[in-house]
Amino acid sequence: MAGIFESVGRWTVNGWRSQRANMAFLGETVCEAMGMVVHPRRFRFADSALAFQRAAFDGLPISTGIGFLLGVILAFQSAAALQMFGVEVYVADLLAIGLFRELGPLVTAIILAGRSGSAFAAEIGTMKVDEELDALTTMGLPPVRFLVLPRVVAAVLAMPVLTIFAELAGLVGGAIVLQMMNVPTVVFWRHVEATTSVFMISFGLAKGALFGLLVGLVGCSAGMRTSSTADGVGAAATSAVVGGIVAIAVTDGILAVLCYVWQL
Amino acid sequence: MSEPIIELKHVDAGYPGVTILRDVTFDVMKGEVFILLGGSGCGKSTVMKHMIGLNPVLSGELRLAGLEWSAKTRAALCRKIGVMYQSGALFGSMTCLENVLLPLEEFTRLKGAERVERAMMLLDDVELADAAHKLPHEISGGMRKRVAIARAMALDPDVVFLDEPSAGLDPITSSALDDLILKLKTETGKTFVVVTHELPSIFKIADRCAMFDKARHGMIALGTPAGLRDGSKDPFVLKFFNRGEIHGK
């Protein structure tokens, strides 16, 4: 019995400490970001560009490929049901709304968490183990400004790029499936055009950017809190992926409720 | 070597909840090579981390150039110190030259060409101008430490801290690094605080040393290496230095 209380107590204390560390990290990041607004020349553009290249361009094949497969799968699954009513052409509407509003940003963000979130945590974690963060601190360079901000900005900018490619690939996948079901591609694209709006696409991309912010923050935070043990970097990378996906899912849920309430 | 640049008065060293050393009191004088000495895990690196402002002292008073570490003094004090970490802590994605350039880019108003010239001069001082465009993983451990010393010296600090400079190096490379420290001390007149337990290095470079003991959780000796070896009556100090002499013969 005492063991249960001890476990619950330890879990609570560790959880509290972890949340406090996260809040401190978030506060420091916000302060440094505001500092960048005042002194933009201090921002490390080259580091951010490199992180963007790794997150966006290197991640393009996987997110486009997954987007394409998502479109194909969704088209097949929904066409089976809609065919019974002879309205398989509405697969185009379903795909457009599903991909642009929800699945495009969500799936791309999960891919980003797996690829770049874990990479951010591993890079910063390894630097911490190698005392590079201490070196920055004693040089008077805040590690958050030097390491975190460039990566977070890269993740925020990478997400819309990856998302739009994944969404377009998904639509191409859906178009191919419907072509096989004798729905002309022109008809498919007309339905997509009629269903979508600039607001819908922009909303999806903005949501993607928000997910990118979460992936960047969670990944970098995990890296900054890496322990100096042998498995510390691995644990940080795992924590970045799990934490990133949980943050994305929770935020998406909140946005879904808000969209329903505000009828967006 | 008349006035102190670092003062520790009744300092308890460690981490929140863990006191490693109690009541540590000593001064480091300007222009001297001061060694933090002791066996593994005795807390000498912890004391250095307090000195360079990475961890606050648990209690007592630690002053560097007359200032205590705080949020207000951090920026000023960071400019007064240069640190070489045990691993070198060079940034792996940057070349040796870029590593040395980094503090110059961030904290000086030198123009591009002037910065490069200054960085190359620093690399030349540590005899590594040829390796300027190599990445840290392309050079040896000893060379990485020398680049780290060049980076530590970049902003012309008052005190240079070296954490275990001999660790992981063969005796010849280690001796060359000691020669470099002596050369820099002579040429620049800077203060060096070195964490080590390598007796040949200590006798070669140290002006004074403070010795810590894990079992007694405190500083047990302070003085010149020869003075401690010949004059101390503490059994731990004698054992430490005699072991070194036997190995040295």
C-alpha cells in the first residue's frame, strides 16, 4: 500500500517538476523570441535555413508519399460505401475537405514529429552531453537563442510547405483511384474546386504552422532536458516524438471543438 | 600575483540537495596558474562550475573580479572568463575557424576580415592554423582541446578555466598542452584555473593548488605543489603526491 502512495507521490512530484521546467523553457523561448523582434540581426538565419532544409526539403519525399497513400486509401475506403448510392464522385469532396481541413496538417505534423522533432532532441541532447550547451552559456550566448529559436522557426515554416505537398499528393492519389472507377479526372478536380475555399486551405496551413511550433518546442525542450546518462539522448528523442504527437492531438482536438462552436 | 581575482569564502559546493564540499575558502591571484586538485569525484569540477557561473554556490561567497554571479552581472562576468571543457565542447557543425570566430562575431564590432585575422592569429598561437578549415571530428582529441583554448582566449578574458586538459591524451600530447599553457601564461599574463589530477602536469605548470578530499567533504590543502609534497603532514596529501613520485621514476 505504501508503495502505491510512494509511486503516486513520486509521479506527481516528477510531473510537477517537468511541467515547471517546460513552463520555464517556454517563458525563456518567448522572451528570446521577443528579443529577436527588437534585434533581428541576432537571429541565426544560417542555422535556421539549415534546419529548414533538413525538415522541409529532406522530409518532402516521405510526407508527399504518405499524403499520396492517404489519398488512395481514403478514396478506396469511401468509394466502396458511396458506390452503393452511385455517388462515388463525392469522394472528391470528402478528400478535399478531409485533407485540407484535417488530415493533411495532422499527418504531416506526425511525420514532422517523428523526423524533425526527434532530430532536434537528439542534436541538442548530444550537444548537452558534450558540454556544448555549457560552452554557450559560459560564452554568454543563451542556448535558447542559439539552438532553439532557429529550429522552432524552421519547423513553423516547414509545416505549411510539407502540408501543401502532402495534400496535393493525396488529391492526386484520390483522382487516380476515381479514374479507375470511371470518374473523369476533370470532374474530380471540379468537385475539389467547388468544395474548397481559400479560407479552408489557409486554415489548414495555419493549423500546420501551429503544429510545427508545437513539434519544434517539444523537440527542443526534450533536447535541453537530456540527462547526461548513456541512454539520455535516446530517451530525449523518444520523449520528443511522444510529447509532440500528444501535443498535436490535444491541440487538434481543442481546435475541432472551437471550429464547431464558432462554426468555422 | 598580488591581488586576488577569484575569492571563495566559506563556500559549500554541490547541487541543490547534494553538498559535495563544505566550507571551501581560497583566493586565486592574478596571473597565476592555479590547480584544483584531488581524486576522481572529489568535487573539483563542481567548484569550477561554481566559479564559471554554471551552478550557484549552495552557501558562502564567491567573487570573480569583485563580482558575485547573478542575473545582473552574468553578461559582464562571461566576458571576463574563457572556458575549455574536458571534451573540448567544440560545435561539431562548425569548422575550427568558425568555432573561434563565434565569440568574435557575437561580442565584438570587428569587421569580417578583421575577425578572421584575429581568429587565425589565435589558432596560430595554439599551432593549429593549418587545421582552421577542418571540422572538429577530423582532428585529434589534443588538437580539439587546443582549438578550445583558442576559442576560450578569443575575447581576451581575464581568467581561463581548463577542465581536465590532460584527460584522454597520451603523455607527449599532454606535455605539449602543458607547454602551451605555460607559453600563453608568459605571453599574455592571464590567470589560469586548471582542474586536473595529473601530477606531472601539476608540477610543470602550477603556481599553487587547492586539494580536495571526497571523504572529508572539503579542501584539505592549499599551497605550491612542492610545498604540499614536502611540507604537508596530511596522510592523504602525502599519499597522493608520493604515488605520483613513484610513478614518475
